[in-house]
Amino acid sequence: MSIRIPDVASAQHVDIPLSSNHDVASPLRYPGGKSVLSGFVQTLMSASGLKGGTYVEPYAGGAGIALRLLRDGIASRIVINDLDPDVYAFWDSAVNHPDGFLRRFDAVEPTIDEWKRQRRIIRESDDPLDRGFAFFFLNRTNRSGVADGGVIGGLRQEGRYKVWARYNKSKLRDKLVFLANHGQDIDVLNMDGMEAASEYLSRKKTFVYIDPPYVDKGSSLYLNALTEQQHRDLAGTLERNRAAAWMLTYDDTRLTRELYTGFPGGLFPLRYSAASHRQATELAVFSDTTSQALQKVMERRETDNGTETGPLGMERAANRANPA
Ligand SMILES: C[S@@+](CC[C@H](N)C(=O)[O-])C[C@H]1O[C@@H](n2cnc3c(N)ncnc32)[C@H](O)[C@@H]1O
């Protein structure tokens, strides 16, 4: 039986399986982090014959998927690109200058005095390593990991959780040492996401996962948000690269549905760790190549199992009208 991934325009639900959130490979806490999609991306890369290839995130943020794919041997090389100078400073210093980064890490404890000192550094220092470490420290000690979220527990530490609540030094050190040991497999870039996407979409044995700032909530969560024109330009770039291997996720808005009408994809529920277990519906869009690979996986599963549902669960969704 032939299975077809629905068109974005039909707003059907695609039943994307989410991986456990407990196995986070990234040292950063990230609002809107997509680690839970790592098992699904692994399936897509394997089905596309890209196992052992390069995995690229043009809007990387916490890069949780990238690090899991590298750790699990699905990707042999990962590209972490982010335009935010502090996000970049973190990745660049932790990956490319690990001795200096780990020295700073080992020397500080998560206290209120240290939080004040790191906040001063991020406001005043020009030193990239100091800024990279300060971004990391504040990401681990601020509410929800947000730059202007304020310290966990408040300055007087009267809250239920304290400044150290998300700062398990031994676990964080392991994650930082992983970066240090894999520096030769990780490229860290500070380009515009669309340029990074264009650059890698044409490369062989490469999978690109695009997770741009949201159309609706972009500016409140991140330092950067895209203009409507930038969202439109990105869609144009992806349209020109329908034959490449990529997946895109977005917030479900009128604009995103309009831009990706005619592409394979649909809606799926995603639970955010940043905003108090809020669940939102996101839009997943696939390139033609990725969607064909996905269809083959689903067809094989159906033949093997003789059932309607497989681990991807999209079989049901793909064949059922389920308007949002
Ligand atoms: C939705 S987040 C990505 C979250 C990431 N997928 C994760 O799992 O952690 C979007 C990221 O894009 C970055 N960003 C914003 N505008 C950008 C641009 N024009 N080019 C590249 N990165 C950009 C932000 O700094 C933010 O880290």
C-alpha cells in the first residue's frame, strides 16, 4: 500500500514520536529546545542513507539533537550555527577553547555572588571566553534559562528552588568534556541561519534541521527574531532546495501555513520544558527527499507488521483527514 505524507495546507496531524527528555546531551537549557525530536531525526537520517554523514542546525540554540546524533554515532560531524553573539561565544569557547572554558567552570560555584559577577561580565566584558562562560553560567542559573529571566529562587533565595537547582556540576562537566573531546567533529559558526542553510543544503551526505525563531513568540524568547520578509526568504531558499534532505519546524501560524503550502508536512504536539510544561502545536515540514524516505519507512513497517500503526505512527495520520 502506498502512503503519502499530507500537504501542509491540509493541516493534518502527523504523529511524530518524541524521545525522552531526561537524556539531554546539551549543556544548555533552551526555551523551545527540540531534543525530544532526536529519535525521529535519527530515523529520517538513516532512512535517507545519511547515517554517518553531517548534521546541520542553522538556528542551533541548545543544539540538543545535534549532540545526541554525534554521541550516538548517527552523525560523524555536526554544524552548530547561531547568530546570537552570546550563544555563539558559548559554543565557540566550549568547543574550540575547552581548556580555558573548563578552567573557568572548575573555579566557580553557583552562588548569588557568582551570579552577580557573571551578570556583570555579560554586560561589560569584551573577552569572548569570559562572555561564553558567563552566558553558560546564567543559562544554568536563570529562570527557564532565559537571559533576562532573573536568578532561580530570586536574589534573596526565598523561592522553592535555589540558584544551584539546575547546576549539577559533575553532570555538566561530563557534557563539557564531551565537547572538548569532539572538537574536531563540531563546526561552530556565527552566520545568518538562511545563509548557513543555503551553504549546506547543496552538500552531499548532509541533513539540515531548520528550527527558526517563532513567528509569534520569537522576540520574547530569544534575543533575535526574524522579520516577516526573512521568514518568506527562508521559505524561498527551502523551495529551491526541495531535493535536499531537510526538516523544518515552526510555530503553527497563518504565515507559516501559507509559506509551506505545497510542501509535505503537518501538525504535531510538542511539550516545552521552558514554559511550565505548556504544550503547543507545532508545524513540521519536510523536503521532498525527506518525505519520500519517510514514506518508505512507513510502508516497510506496514508490510512488516501488517498493522496500521508503527513507531512513527504517521500511517494513521497520513491517511486521515484531521483538520486542526
Ligand atoms: C527556536 S531556537 C532553536 C532551538 C534549538 N532547535 C534547540 O533545540 O535548542 C532559534 C535560535 O535561532 C537563533 N537565531 C535567531 N535569529 C537567527 C538568525 N537570523 N540566524 C541564525 N540564528 C538565529 C536564536 O539565537 C535561537 O538560538
